[in-house]
Amino acid sequence: MTERMRYRNLINELYKRRNKGIKLGLDRVLSVVEKFGCPHNKFKSIHVAGTNGKGSVCKIIYSLLRSHGVSTGLFTSPHLTRFTERIIVNDEEILEDDVLRLAEKIEPHAQELTFFEYITVMAFIYFEEKNVEYAVIETGMGGRLDATNIILPEVSVITNIDFDHQAFLGNNIKSIASEKAGIIKKGIPVVSSMQYKDAEEVLKDKADDMGCQLFIYGKDFFSDLKSMNFKGLVFDFYCNSQNSLLTDLFLPLTGLHQVENVSVALKAFRTAYPSWSKDLVREGLSRVKMPGRLEVISESPLIILDIAHNPHAARSLVNSLKILTDKVPVLVFGIMKDKDVVGFIKYFENFVKAIFFTVPSYERALRAEEFQNRINGCLSVDVHIFPESERAFTEALNLCKKNPSYCLLCTGSTYLVGEIKEFLGERVVYRHFGELL
């Protein structure tokens, strides 16, 4: 059997672990990492939870550490097109051969592990092997009982808290915030995005109980946006506690939400790495790349990909596009069935020319019949349904080509964005992992 076939078989076996469902809790992961000498204790870490913005914040912190010459690991989820995107060390994705090798080590102890728990263990072992000094770790879901929550970080980071995964985290903001706040550890500083009042109260109470400093965007640090286009944004960053001002910083990501994300990342990085340099901060920010975040893949016609998948993200996306372009979007839209579909699509109703609904090739995807039942004729915009994403994309693109005042916007799911990237020719390896935790 070739190495490629072995890798295919392994990925298929990992994929089957989705049948175990989502099982929150730390005992299973702890019992396995202990057998490997607790690799998660062998490096410094920065832990990031939240509803929206986690991936961007993680990538920015990672890039800042790398610009300072720090050997750094990055663990994020989900991925767009390749499983190996999830585990990165010093700008290199984990090799497929290393995935195979580590799986052979983990497998004898992994009977009860879910998919996400399995790859969390894999990431921790790999980071220890590579002797990373820091690792930036993104939670999969929630925080308190997330598999990553066995680490003791240098700083805990909590991005915007909003409604998502209510079946697991609770049906109100306080309950969801309580789960996210579970990553707060005794005496470890906490950096937070601006939050709803109820969420902020939960974080403050938790930080007080644990004896932690809590720094909140808009109160303890903030940024002023100076300019923004599709190539990125220029901003000034100010931190009250350090009486520190950094001016004319450039981030090659765009969107109003990225102003807050980069501010949170800067504050977290400076808290975890106090020997930072202004010049190296500028260099680190300038190197950030995040596919699928207001990503322009064509300028004529204008084609934009974004992984927004809940109402909060939809609102941010629409508000940003109103500033970034005068073109009217034609929306290609596919989403998972456990999401707030009506809440999401309502933000686009009076903004887009037409909606082309599609169904990504994944079992959690919302099907056409159920989509029609949920919207129940309540949308005033034209809706076209093409179950195959390639067809939906092509039909929407043809409409944009006929009218130069239109642009093409693809959003609703990480999985849909990855599928479109495959259709457009990006190398894809087992994309069906894209939406798994």
C-alpha cells in the first residue's frame, strides 16, 4: 500500500469518528496525553475562545510571534481545503507523513476519542516534538469543556460572544459566556473583545473569582480605523494601561470586524510577549494571510469569499461591504442545518440583487426543501435554488458578467467556501473535514 493510500485510509477512519458526535469534557483527552508525558505542558501557549473572530485573532498572534523570531505552533479549526492546515509550525503545515506517524502512536489509546479530541492530542504531541516555544491554540467549541482546555496559557483570549451551538452551550448569552469563560485560569490575564452587557458581566465575575486581570476592547485598549479597502486596513492602536500608541499599522485583512480582532490580538500578544518590538510588530501584521475572510479571488468580475455562518458575522460582513464596494452583490449561499438560517439571511435581504441557494456536499448541510420551509416565502429578494454548488456559482457568475454593477459573494459556511475553492482549482485533500470540530 502506498503512503498516499495509507493517508487516505487514515483520514477516512478519522472521519468515521464523527459518529461519536460532539462530546464535551476533558477526561478523555487528559487520559491520553498523560500517556505521552503531557506534551501540552512543554510549551507556552495562548488560548483563544469566542463565537466569531477566533481564527483571525489566532493567526494574527501567531504572525506576531513569528516576526519576533519565536518558534511557534498554530492549532485552528475548521480548515478550508486541507486537513494539514489545522496544525502549523513555523509557517509549515504538518506533513501527511507526520499525520500518519502520529496517528500510529495515538491509535492504541484513542478508542474513546472524538475527532476533535484526537487531532488536539496530535497537535500537542507534534508541537512538543518540534520544540516550539509558543503555541496559539483555538478552542473547538465553547471553552470550559473543550478538549483544548487542558493547557495553562500565558494569556486567555475571548473574542465576540454571540449565539451559536446553542444545543451545547445554552440558549442565552449568559450561558454561552459562562462556557467561553471556562478557559479563564487562576491568575492568568484575560483579553476580551467588546461584549454584550450580560457576557461582559460573566467575564468580569469569572476574572474576579480567579484573580485575573481583564482587559476589554473599547475600555482598556482600542483602535482608530484610518482607511480600509480590499487590500487591508490602516489603523492606530492605543493601550491605556501601557500608555502606548502605535500609529499607521497595516493589516492585509479587511472588514470592520478585523479592526477589533487585530486589536485583541495585539493586546494578547503584548501581554504574553512583553519584549515586543514596534518594527517587528509592523512586520508581523503585514504578513498575515487568512483565506476565506473577505477574500477577493477575482477583480473583474469582483468575486468575494467569506466564511460568515451566523447572524453576527452576517451583519459585520454586510456593513463592511457597504464601505468596501458600490457593487451590488449576487449571493451564493449554503449553510449548515444547525445554524440560524433566517437570522443569517435576513441581513442580506435588502442588500443583494438575488440569492442562489446551494447545498454543500456534506451531511450537515441544509437541504433545499428545508431551506424553503424555513424562509416560508418571507424573503422579498429573488431566490434561485441549485443543489450543486458548482452550478449555483456558475449561474450567479453569469449574472454578474452580464451587469458590471454586480459582484459575486459566496458565504454561509467554511465548507461552501472550501468547495468553491476546489471548483476554482485549489488543491484539496479530503475537504469533507471542513465543518468538523
